[in-house]
Amino acid sequence: MSAVLVLLLRLTLPLSAQTLPPQLATPKQIRDMLIDRIDVQHKSNAIVVGVVSKRGHEIISYGRFAPGDARQPDGETIFEIGSVTKVFTSLLLSDMVLRGEVGLNDPIAKYLPASVHVPERSGKPITLLDLSTHYSGLPRMPNNYNPAYTLDQLYGFLSNYTLPRDPGKKYEYSNLGGGLLGEILALDAGTDYETLLRTRVLEPLGMNHTAMHPTPEMQANLIPGFGDGIKAQSAEVSALAPAGALRSNVDDMLIFLAANMGIIKTPLYPAMKKMLSVHRPVSADTDIALGWHVSNGMPCHNGGTNGYHAFVAFDRRRKLGVVILSNSTSFTDDLGWRILNYPVSGPVEVHVGP
């Protein structure tokens, strides 16, 4: 257990079904949801839910690691969190902007090798802001992608791609853009993405069980993922890793949510606030901030890999947050909205996995 989570526990009261804020589903209600999702609907083998408020936190889990594996998941169980990784990448961007190291409206060509021909349209360059908000005009995935995708292959795709619209004109979700953003930030910092993320974000927050390359301790707690009932291969770490290659657990993600809501104080809070100062439209009731989607005023993000699904959301006004990690590709967004007592038909469910 990290020092920051221990601090969170010490500063708050333990939660129970009686003490949880009334706006939040109770632990029993949450457990009943998980039993239905796993035993009745058969949509996952294991799900871990974490809820956090000003009054404390609660972890509710249900299921088994896998058929024939009696181990039960808990707050320490490691899952792939997929595209929730992009929120961390955009937090790096926000922090580097506040440090004066990069500018939101800087053209990305400023940070890439001169040999890379970065596409423009109508004289408008792709900016760091465009990458973070999925307004770059780049596609969801490059057509030359493979599991061992390299920077040279990424640069080759960029150099030969024609934008279908002006950058900054329209939202189009792009794993390519998210991966490119992380690589650019690492290039500017003179290091690799994982080192930059660890030193600037994970270590300061005490998120010691979040990484792209799991430590031996994380590996021992890594739950296998399943897609359509079949055990899935782990996500590859490639040049697009900043878009979706992080592994984490509910313990760490509760720290992240509490920090974003200001429940625990960290030096990263100004950067977290800045992320939500930018809004571009996605749909009638959903905007995109830096990294976060904002549905009906609530920052949220989901993520999916070959065998996992993750969902995180928080309400800044009520200071309530939820994280859901599942070892199945089935969506868990609806559970999150129900736990937060939002109508399931309300916030738009944006599929942001690979």
C-alpha cells in the first residue's frame, strides 16, 4: 500500500453502507450489481470497484481470477487500464505547460525530428492541444500498425498521411494521436515515456503499482484478461504505448481520483485543474478536455484492451469518484453511472479503447 493511500486512510473515516454519502450507491447495492454482471449476465470473471469521497473510500469486489482459479480480486489486483492511460499522458502535458517546457498551441513539428514531414491542411499545423483533445485530424489507428510498432514506423506514417480536414475543426478519437503526444513529451524531456511518467506523476502521487512494464510484485497480482470468454494476450508496449499500455489497480486509481478532486493535496493539483480548463465539443452533452471526456459536467474516461475494461469518473461538485476494473472486454461504464446515481441514458458512452 502506498504512502499516499495510507495518508488518505488516516485523514478520512472508514466507510460503510451506513456512512457512504447518499448520492452514492451503497456497498451492498454495488456488490449486487457485480453479482448480476458476473453470475447472471456472465460478462466478466472478476470486477473491482473503488469509490471515493471527502469522507473516505470503499473497495467492493466480486468474482474469481479465472475459471478454475479460486483467487479473489481486491484493491491490489493488477488490471490493464487501456485508454485511461491517455489521461495520464495529458496530465504530463498539462504539467509541462505549467513548467514552461512546452506550449499547448505549439505545432507538434517543433518537437519532432526534421526528417519527419508532419501533415498540415489549409496552412494549419497540428498542435499539442489538438493531440490531447482528439482534434488533430489523425485517424484512430495508423494503417501500418503492428504489435511491435516502432517510432520509425510512426514517423513513416505521419510523413505520408494526408489530413481529411483542418486540425482543430472536429473531434475524432485517435489512439495514434494519444501515442504520438506521449512520445513527443518524452522527446522534449530527453527521456522515455515510462520514465517521464514515473518521475513526474506516479512517484509524486505514490502510485507504486502503476506501470507499463509490471514489476515482479505487480506481475504476481496481474489478473488474466478475457475476450469472449477466451484468455487474452497482454497488451504490447509499442510506440503507441502512451495511448493505452498502463497497468494499475484500484488502490492506485483511488489515489489518482482523490488527487484530481483535491481530497488529497499534491503538487500536481494545478496541472490537474488546468486539464479541465479546456473544453471542445464532442456531442450535445459531452466535451473533451485535456485527456478527460466531460459528460454532463463529469470528467470521465474508459479504456479497453484485448481482455480488460476500465472506467473512471468523478464529480468535482459533489467530490465523488468511481473506478471500475474488469478482466473482460465488456463495458462497465453503465455500472459507473449507476454507482454515481447518474441516469444510465444520460452521459454519452464513448468507446475509447484500442
